[in-house]
Amino acid sequence: MKTFTTIFSLFNLMILASCAYAQERHEITGHLGIGSNGLYRFESLDGSGGSEGGLSFSGGIRYGYTIGNRLQLISGLDYSDHHLTLVGAPMPEQVRQDIRISILSVPLHVQWNIGEWFFIHGGPDIDFQVNGDANMDNQSGVGFTIAVGARHAFGPWGLSVAPQVKNYALLAFKGDRYQQRLITGGASVGISYRF
């Protein structure tokens, strides 16, 4: 947790220190997304139960600071809601349980703008599971997001669409050897304002 605090503080200090030099480089973005999800482990467990993916919904607000013409540092606060079905091992009968987990995330992302329309966006996320089920491993930890998208500007306003993949709990705060990791794939739509 001390490492997270140090990295997060340095990232935000870098953004705040640069605010005095270029007012037109700031961007606020609100986004909504939908996707599908699933659980996996790095190692398989013979005879254990599994899961079936469901829908994920996400949204949030982000602040971006542009460096030069192509690079943008991004942070903010995201909320995501995930629906899954846990399937127990078949002994004596297979039990199915629908679950829902909610996660708050702090992105520490970098975006590289390619030309006027396209971008590649990604980086680590600090995730905090706010509710969930005891039958599923906690997804609090450090995850990673990658997205490729397009943006169209209308003066200071912008509209973006970005297919993305996010992996939770790559470094889990409360993980064990057989940690379940949530992965989502989908798309998000964002409306931004530059100032």
C-alpha cells in the first residue's frame, strides 16, 4: 500500500506541477462502457468449480494532461459492476450461483494520440472491490487496461469510442497462489472537454 501511495502521489504531483504552464492542455472526460467478463487463474485446479461470464458495466470521470502533441497522462475515478455465474464442482450435484461484484478503480494511464483521430490508451489501475461474494476471490489490487480508439473533436468538445480489455488483480492485495482474476472486454464511449 505504501508503494501505491508513493506512485499515486508522484503521478498527481507531476500533473499538478505542470498545470501552471499550459492551460489549454487539460481535458475532463466522462465515459460509460459495457462488456463481457470471465474469471481465470494462472494455474489450473483439477476438480475445482468454474465460472460463466456475464455482463460488465462501467463509468467514470477522468482528468488528462497533454504533454507535447501526442502524449497524455490520465487519472480519475472509475466504477464498474460485474455479473457472473459461479459453477461448483460436480459432487454430488453441480451448484450454480449468480453473483455481482462492484469495483472502484483509480487509473494511472498514458494515451498516445496517433494523428488526428486515433489513440492507444492503457496502463495500470489501482482497484478496490467495494462489494462481492465470499465464494469469489477479492479483486482489489493492481490491474491493467489497454484500449485502442477513435476521437472526433467539435471545438473544445470531443466524442470518443474505444474497445478495451481490462485485467483485475494481476497483483492482488489479498491474493493467494490460486487467485481468481477477473478480465473484461468491451467498449466505452466518452464525452470530453478540453481547456
